Amino acid sequence: MSRPLRIQYPDAWYHVMNRGRRSEEIFTGKTDYNAFIELLKELVEDHNVKIAAYCLMSNHYHLLIQTPDANISRSMRHLNGVYTQRFNRMHLCDGQLFRGRYKSIIVDGDSYLLELLRYIHRNPLEAGIVEKLNKYTWSSHKGYLSAAKKWDWLHKDFILSLFSKTKAESIRRYQRFVSKETPEEINRILARKKLPTAIGSKRFVDKIKGMFFSNKTHEEVPESRFLAPDVDKIVEEVCKYYKVTVDDILVSKRGHFNEPRNVAIYLIRSIRNDTLKGVGKAFGIDKNSTVGSVVERVKREMEKNKDISKRVKNLKDILGKS
């Protein structure tokens, strides 16, 4: 039986879940919860993942995340793998911690984002663990009510702006929103044994099906390493954007920062999740370390040069629509 298809594209939103093997505890106390939260911060810092919400229960977790670099598979593999290692080390045990690979649903950012946020934050309340949401420690709900810098890593400002452009009013509206019960439609969808690939408007779901499934049903489509523009398509779009030739990108020129070439390498590595060796082969680079250095250099340039950062974002948008 084929594994579920992992759909990845730049700036996709996901509701991600995982549960302990045989519904066993994956968090046994404060140390475990904090270790997992530190790993979430690592995803933000090292994998450029935006985490809008989380809720950690004793035997499962929920996340609402966005992936600007189309890297959900790599990010979740890091999160689950490293947490399992740390859990086993802290508790002097070994073996599998989770019941399997994570489950994820692509979320329509225009219509269902807030509903999933509410569902995630209300989890402890619906489970009868607490009587008031602000009494539960291990979710991001408190972060939405706080101005403390310790919550700066949480992608909450964007979510709050959907309620109101005024900070104080957005928090008040958020509180009113999560105080209301999750619509039965959402509960019904998420209670299914077989989760849908995407949740959103009919137009959004049809778009996802058209982009990734063609005429095949979900069950008929095997897992793909990554469904994204191929290398030639990325090179083609970079050429058009920078108004250069393919040779300008594929042929190395020493002595200066070849932005189009380096950006193409960065995009192929980050969007397609290709191996360093695979990227190197496409660009005539023998050493994996050289490819890695190019990727890191582009990241640094993006951090200190807003123009380059904007150009890379524009290209990601173009490739996301291609």
C-alpha cells in the first residue's frame, strides 16, 4: 500500500498532527513539553517554518504551520526524529515513539485558517482537561494574549491581523472567536479515520486536485519525493526573471557573486528539497560542500539585502503558480 502523498509548494499552510505509538504518552512532564517547544523554535530558525499555532497533549500534538520554502517533509522529519532521540535519551529507552509518519492537511489560507486555529487551541477544552483555555500551559493560546518577547518566534501577528488592524482590538476579537465552539463541520472532518488531502473552499480543493492529482484519486497516487517545478523549469524562470541565458546560470564564473546562478541553486535546493549531490550535478559542481556554501551565502545575502530577498520571493511566487 502506498504512503500518503506529501504535497509541498511555497507558502503552503498545513494542519499537522501526530500521535504516540499505541496512543502512549509522548509527553510525560514539563521537561518533555519544553524540549518539544524548543524544537519548534529550531524549525522557525533553521528551516524557515512559520508556526502559527500548536497544542501539545499528553499523547499527541497539533500544529498549524506555513512553509515558505516548501519543506514540510524535511521539517517534520527533523522534528519527529530529533524529538524521539531526545525523549529516548531522557527516559533511557529506545525504539519508535510515534505511531508513524505525521498526518497533514493542506489548509486554505483564505477561508479555513482561523477555523483550524480555533480547533487546535480549543483541544484541551474539548478534551475536558481544563475549564478555561488560558489555564492550559502547553499551547500557543497564551502567546496570542501576550506581548512578551518570549513569544516573538510565534507567527501570530499575521493571524491577529486577520481579526483587526488594531492590536488591542485584534486580541479581543481573537478571544471572542476561540470562546465559541468549533463548527461541527470541522470536527466531523478531523474525526475521520482517513483525513482529506486539503480543507477549504471548493475552488481551493479543486485547484489542489488539479495541480497534484490530475485524474487520479488520492489512493491511486503514490508518495512523491516532491511535486514541484523540475530543475529545467526553475532555471528557465530564473533566466527570464534576470534576463540572462542558460549558460550564464549553468556555467560557473569565478571572482564575483553570480546572483542568478546562486539563486537558481538556492531555489532548487529549498523548493525541490534536492540533495546537495543532485544540485551539484545539475550545475557541474563536484563538491557537496560547495553547493551548501552557495545556499548559505544566498541566505546571508537575503538577510542583509532586502532587494535580493524580494527577488527570491518573487521567483518563489512565480514558481508556485507555474
